[in-house]
Amino acid sequence: MSQEYDLVILGGGTGGYVAAIRASQLGMKVAVVEKGKMGGTCLHRGCIPSKALLRSAEVFATLKEGDKYGVMAENIGLDFSKVQSRKEGIVDQLHKGIQYLMKKGNITIIEGFGRVMGPSIFSPQAGAVRVEKPDGEQEMLVPRFLMLATGSRPRTLPGLTIDGKYVVSSDEALQWEQLPASVVIVGGGVIGIEWASMLSDFGVEVTVVEYADRILTTEDEDISKEMTRLLKKRKITIVTGAKVLSETLQTAEDRVTIQAETANGVQTFEAEKLLVSVGRQANVENIGLEATEIQVEKGFIRVNEHFQTAESHIYAIGDVIGGLQLAHVASHEGILAVEHMAGLPVEPLDYTKVPTCIYGRPEIASVGWTEAEARSQGYEVKVGKFSFKPLGKALVHGENDGFVKIVADAKTNDLLGVHMIGPHVTDMISEAGLARVLDATPWEIGHTIHPHPTLSEAFMEAALAVDGKAIHS
């Protein structure tokens, strides 16, 4: 027996459940197929649990430096079981919230593993879904539209098998019952640097081994250099230009060792744990794509500007299509895809207007092109930069490292990119995102009154600095 729907979504992560809500708002009959818990990677194995741990690490680090605020505390300790309990409580609360939203929208949740079927007696075109439920039963879903939102999982390097004990990904690290004394992190990208910052604040000895010539290669080079400086200041070892030799991996007696080729020759790294953080790969296997005309290129599902696959009634969004693998991107892609299904006018997503965030200490946030990218696009650029050091709010906050950098078109004064590193910049970047959407110029930003004392004054001053008019520098 089959059930008919206007839309079936494979995957109940951030992209999938947000798309389901929008489809419900538009009057569609919707079902979401999810093999695990609603909320997906972001809620259960990514964004939320990692940020909960980062917050606990930040509080712990702040308490240890309480005397500089005039707050004297003795015997400051860490109960990691309570740290984990707090994390789980936050995840559980948000999970219940998603379940409520599904019920409110009359969205059917089907627990199980869904596979796309080719043309059959159930449907003359590819797109019917066979769901294998935990109890072994099967259910057939026949949708008018199908959305693939199956997400991604941590990638590893050949030879570095995740064993969960010595060699782990962020998935396993999130479940640690106790902290290791030392960790080697392979990969200096977003996830690797967040974990490096967090673990260091918890008192773990951290070494980051990165293949490229700098960490955070997707960020503006000035941001990367500043983050490197500040992490090293916190005694985090960073080794760049290092090719990890997977075949040298050895594990024994709660120690893991591995070697890497560097500019200084072959170096050996040793720690209690090896955390592999080298990106994520799309979940495209075993979901029935071979029964369709859908194309997979370089491990990702190929879509057009409206997120349609080669089967026009089948859409794909989120990590499974590559690009910016971010929760807020997946959500927006899901909304645009559903609105396109419904025949609403939809503007293609401009990914240069998407803010990105890194939640280490200090935080990093950006939107638009880096200075190097803008120059490579043929722009003649002018740059404004303003440090947090002279800001009253940054001094009051106790963290005045970092800066805001603005990249503008020297000919038209258009805003090309904004890059921030410093306290709470992940909360500040939305103003820059709005400025990009509204095509605001640095002059307009600089002449928008920003309240004093706030951290946002750095954005105003950086905008003024583009034309050499910053007040406090």
C-alpha cells in the first residue's frame, strides 16, 4: 500500500525540516523521512552540541582569569559530566521544539531509511520512495515532488580509520565522557580550529596539523594570520604545510603517534587522541540515485539554480549538493526550493551574500569576497581596517584582540566583503550581511550612527577607514 504526498523530504536535518515547515505553510501535504532524530547533524552532532561545549569552555577560561575582573575565586574545577549533561539538555529542548513544529504544521514524520525508486507501478516517473522502518516493515510513498536533504558526514583520510578510541571524528569527540590530556587535530579548517580553541580552554594540550600553508584557507588571509597568532599565544601548536603520513599511525597504551612531512623534515606527533577534521562528504550512497537520472559530480548531487536535479520534480539541498555546507544555507535553500515548487517567483541564491561564522575564541565571521578573491575577480579594491583595541566596550568585555576589515570597490564604492575577528563578531556579521543585500556602501555604513559603547562601533569605524576617515585610529 502506498501513501501520496505533495512533497516527501529525505532527511529531517536543518534544511529538511525547515523546508517541510515552509511547504506546510503553502498548503502542501508533507512527509519527512528520517532514520535518526529530527534536527539531523546540526542539532545532534554538530552546530548545537559543539557550541554548548564551546560556551562551557569559554566560561571555564574566563573564571580562571577572574582576578583581572576583580573576581577572586579559588579551587576552580571542571566537572565534564555536567558539561555534557548541559549540552544534552540543550539538544533535547531544541529537539522537542522541532517535534512541536512538525505537529503544528501537520507534517508526517516517518522513521526509517528512504530510498528513491525508478519508474514503477507506483509512479510512472522516478521519485517514489520506499521506506525501510526499524521494525523491518516497508512503506511506499508517492510524492508529487521529492526533496533530497540527506546531509553529510565527517570525511577522513585514506589509512586513518576512525576507531572511536584513538582516532576520532567530531562525532565521537562530542560523546567523550572525559577529556584527554592531549590531542592532535589533523586539519586546520573551521571544525578543527573550533575544537582546538575549545579543548585548549578546557586545559587540553592541542596540536593542529594542517596540509595547506595556513589555517582557515577559506578566510581572508589577514584573518587567518591573526587567528594563528592568537592561538599560538594560548600555547596551541600549529604546524602548516604538513602532509600527514597515514601509514605511520600507531596506537598503544592510550597513546597515538603519527608522522607528517613538513618543511623541516618528517615530524612525529604524539597525543592521547587523534581528531580527524578534514571536511565532510555528502550522503549520496544507498539512497537509490542509480534508479534516476540524477547526476553526482565530485561526490555531490548536481542541481540547477533552483535546486532541481536532472529529474525536474526531484530537488536537492544542503550539504548533499556541496558549496557552503552550513545549516543556515541549507535552511534557505530548502525554502527557495519549496517556493519554486509552488510556482512562486524565486531569485537564485547569491552565495556571496551568505554570512559565515567560526565559533572559536576569538570568533570569526565574514560575508562576501576576501581581498584576494576580489582582486582575482578583477576589482581594484580599497580596504578599511579597524582594531577592537581602542573600543571601550571591548576593553570592558576583557577581550580587545582582533579587528574588522572591509573590502570595497575603489571605482564604485560597492561593498565587496566584510571580515571580522574578535569578541561576539558572529552576532555582528548580520549587519554586514544586510549591507550586502541592500548594496550599502562603506560611506552609508560609516554614517549610520552606531551606539556607544558597543562592539559594533568597530564596523562603523572600519567603514570610515575605507576612505581614511576613521575617528579613533
